[in-house]
Amino acid sequence: MHARFPRLKTILVALISFCIGGAVAWATESQWQQAHPRRGSIIRELGDYKFISPILACEIAPDQIDFPELNPLKQKITDRVETATQNGDAMNISVYFRGMNGGGWIGVNENGKYLPASLAKVFIMMAYYRVAETNPAMLSNTLVFPGSSDTPANRAADPSGVLTKGQTYSIGDLIRIMITTSSNDALEVLANQAPSGIIDAIQEVYSDLGLPLPKTPAEADTGFVSPSIFSLAFRVLYGSTYLSHDMSERALLLLSQVTFKAGLVAGVPSTTTVAHKFGIATTEETGIKSIELHESGIVYYPAHPYLLCIMTKGKNVNTLAALIRDLSRIAYEFRTTQFPVKNGS
């Protein structure tokens, strides 16, 4: 690891350049902007993309605003959260919801701090893809898995993510396995055998997203990420403001292939695409053990996709997964009341 740590930066969420004689395809949220004139506007590039909607420019609203049309959703989420905590199903629950095109958002304890656990694998993927933008051949380079003394259950959430000792894997395949199966084997290879430029790129991802980079194992074991902050990773991928269009699309494609289905995915129809990542961590405070289960993702509701990031802490992972499923169902059902889907659409 490098001794230095990244300087603070600000992500340039949107940048647009108009060239004389050039034509740029763009789309505005015109109806939404007319209905809510104080909320700013978003200009997006039109293109043949499945997972991303690139931002060309955005205008920030002049002052802090709220989104009263989302208040019914916030109340439903609040009610479910309170029921879960009162019943002892969870000790802490934090939820962040955002419409990906209009920008309206609500949160319930959205600034609560947790361990990122395997959510951090998204940052590793972003760092590798950032470097691959200028060195695409790197993704074809191969690395050897040296083996692991850990149990298979701790090495990947899906058995297909358990690597074979001594086998060679391409970096592109390791990224795919790390994301889709949450493989710790793949993560360790990518972290311990990182090619030139990757460590700096990882530090930059943390810095650019406003996350503190743990300097010691003790710091790594403390909660430092919230739903509102982690959601930035999915927002910059969807808007293609951090990686190139191709790499943003590739990243969200992998996230749509994650094999964990007990949380966000279980709360929406089986035909709905969800690009998501989950993370599990075991913690102990004053001799009391607990489990943290988190999941964040973009639900591609027809024409009106939304982001939902949920972080939980409790005693039973299955109970927490069921809670995430319920909150996902609440968000999806609310979306159907906002934007009913016509038959055949």
C-alpha cells in the first residue's frame, strides 16, 4: 500500500461543452421541470444504452427543497422501520430512495453509519475500470489465485465464486466473479496483486466519493458509510459522470447479474431488472455480536428507474433480508401509484 493518502477532490457531477458545428443529442425532464420550477433541471444524452443515462449538464435548485409527492412513501417506510425495531427484528435501519431521472429523494435515518462490508467491492471495480479506460488490455492480463485457508462459506456468497488454488484468471473475469458472487477470493487477488496504478485509483475513488480511506485494520472495523453517501457510487455509474459510458454500462451490467436475490430483487416483479450489490458484516460491541446486512441498487422501473439503498443491523441475517425485501416492495408499489405501467409497456 502507498504511504500517502488521497487529496480531497470534488466530483464534477456534470460537464457540458457546446461546439460550433457539432450536434449533441440531449433530453430534458421538461414536464417535471415545469411542474417543479425551483428544483433545477437535468440534461441527459440520448443513446442506445440499457443501464446508464449519461448526464450532460444539470442546474442546481437555488435553495434547499423537499419533495412532498414522496411523503407517502417516506411514511410507509418509516412505519415499516419502526415496526421492525419495535419487534426486535433489527437494531438499526437506514433507507435512502432517489428517483434516477427527476432527482427527488427521501430518507429515513439515511445518514446512519455502518460498515461497508462487500459494498466496497463496487469501489474496487470502479478503480479497475477507471484504469482500464486508458489501458484496456489490462483486463485481459492474468493473475494466479494462491489459495485460501478460509472456509468456502466465507470465501464467496455463491459457491461459484470460490476460486481454485493455482488456477489463472483474467482480471476481467476476477472483477466479474467478485461482483456477481461477492467472492472474497477474487477480491484478495485483485487487491494483493494489483497492477500499477490500481492502488492510486482505489484511493481516488474513496476520496472522490467523499469516503474516508481506512488507514488501519481498526479503522476498517468501524462504521463510516451511510446510505446517502454510498448511493453516490450508483448515481455516478448511472449518470456516467465518473467512468466512461462504456465502462459505466459494463459496471452496471455486472451489478445486474449479482446472484443474491433475497433482498431488493425479492421485492419487485421477476421481470424487473435490478443492478445491485449487497454486503454482510459481523460486529461485536461490549461482548454483543450483531450482523449488518446492506443492499443498494437501481431498480429499472419502466421509464422511471429509482435507487434504493438500505443498511441494517440486527441478529439474524434472514430476518434482515426479509426486511430489505419488504422495503423494496414498498418502494416498488409506491412507484406503480406514481407512474402506472400500461399493459404491454
